[in-house]
Amino acid sequence: MSLRDMKIVFRPAGFDEDFVRGAIFELLHILDFLHTNGETVHTDVHPGNMLLGAHDNTIFQKLEEKEFASPIPCKQDLSGRTVYLL
């Protein structure tokens, strides 16, 4: 789940300061690793590209219930692949 998705589903009013501080610390640590060890520059850093993990998958139950109640519009392309219309 991305940071953007988590905000939309669980925190529409925004995150608390400690969470943001921790997320920024982790982001800077990761970017430093990429720059130092991989000689890589990430040019598209935004909340939709910041993936989060969870120790307890039950927090995603709310997201699942929301998707079942009101599915995201989608269609099939010519190859049969599902394309979500966000």
C-alpha cells in the first residue's frame, strides 16, 4: 500500500507529526543508500511511490470492505488485461 493510498483510506485528515517524522527519516535513509551505494538518483519521489508494509494485515480489512462495497471502475483492454480507471 502506498503512503497516498493509506492517507486516502485511513487518514483523510492527515497523519500525525510522529508518523510523518518517521516516514521522512526512512525516506532520507533509503535515498542516501541509493545515492551512496547504487549511484542512483530517484527523480519521482511522491506519496504514491512510497510503499508501506504492515506487521498486521488486518488493518487492510477496511480497504477490502470499501472495495467490495464500491469497486474501482475498470475495463479490459484488447489483451485481456484489467485497466483501473482512477
